[in-house]
Amino acid sequence: MNCLWCDEEIMLEVSWTSLVNPTKPKQICESCEKGLVELKGSRCERCSRVSSSTICEDCQWWENYHHGKDVIDFNYSVFSYNHFIQEIIAKWKYRGDYELGFVFREAFADHFHEKFGNMTDVVAVPIPLSKDRLEERCFNQATMLASFLPVPTVEVLSRVHGEKQSKKKRRERISSKNPFILSQKLNKAVLLVDDIYTTGTTLRHAASVLKEAGCPKVYTYTLIRG
Ligand SMILES: [Zn+2]
Ligand SMILES: [Zn+2]
């Protein structure tokens, strides 16, 4: 097996533990893996941002915006944003290297077990791309991430507006129309899945649609906290 990022051969270390407890073959070599930095230490309980306060200022703002009750129960992210992960993401999602997404499989599944493993009857809902964007890229990175999880994936959201709003300021984006519609009500806990939590606006738009339709809990699970 060669590293999906640098193409170096991955040397499998054979030790007593690896014989007793064989791990799945790695998709990324040890030195590349070091560039992926897991979020550590105290973080905001709502959005996973590294923060010393329980609920960060941003999330307090959101709570006020939603009249005292945020539409997402909490977000959990695995990695912090850095130049290296930005390069991987660019090649994976913008330059169509589907296979490269597998470098995240192990970590995304492991952290799911840690954080959401005790939840029963939860379904994963990937944040959708617009039709045009999906045609352009051939796959949705959020759907791929959801496929790494041991829970069913249901694609019940679709976009009525495109994604071209990332250059707007946060407040302009919030006040912009909700781009999502829901094709089916879900009366169970939902795990919204996406590659990155940046301002949290997109995820909250999606969560609003679900909650308005009676969904009891909406958690968001994202690979990266931007
Ligand atoms: Zn490598
Ligand atoms: Zn927060």
C-alpha cells in the first residue's frame, strides 16, 4: 500500500500488538499523518472550537439569534484547519481525487465511536451539493464521509440555491434565504455530516429545516473545524 498523499510505500510495523490486534491497513504514511492535527484540549461544547469558555462567543451569538435555543445540539470536529489539510481537501474535493478521501476514513470512524458511539437510532444526513456542483465534481465529499460511519445515510436534503455565497460576510449569509429543502421528515436524531465547519451558517440552515419539520436532535459531525 502506498500513501494516498505522497505515494511513499507504507511500511507496516510488525509488533506483538499489531499481531494480536491487527489494524486496518493505513491509507496515509506516518509522516503525512503527522500533518493532520487532531483538535485537542478544551473546546467550545457547542461548536468544537478550541476555547477556554464552555460556550464560545460565536455560539452565544447564535443562541441569541435563535431566541435562546441553538438549532444544532452540538458540532464535533476531528481536525484543526492548517495548510496541509487545506491542500488535501483541495485535491480531494475541488480536483476530483475521490480516492484521497480514504485518508480520513479511520479517524472519522474512530472519533464517531468516541463521541457518538452510544447513540442509538441516529441517521447521517450529508450536506448536499447543488446539482450543478455535483455534476462538476462527480461526488459529494460529505456523502463520502458519511459512508465511513456505521449508521445509515439518508439523503433527504437538497439545495434550492447554489453554493456561491462563500464570499459574503457572515451576517449577510445568515440573513440570506435558507438554501435547503427537506424531502422527508425525520423523527429521530440526525447527524449532519460535512467536511468543514467554518462559520456554522450552512449547518445551521440545514439544522433549521430539520428542526422545523419536527426532528428532535440535530448534531453535526465535521472533519475539520475551520
Ligand atoms: Zn505520505
Ligand atoms: Zn462555539
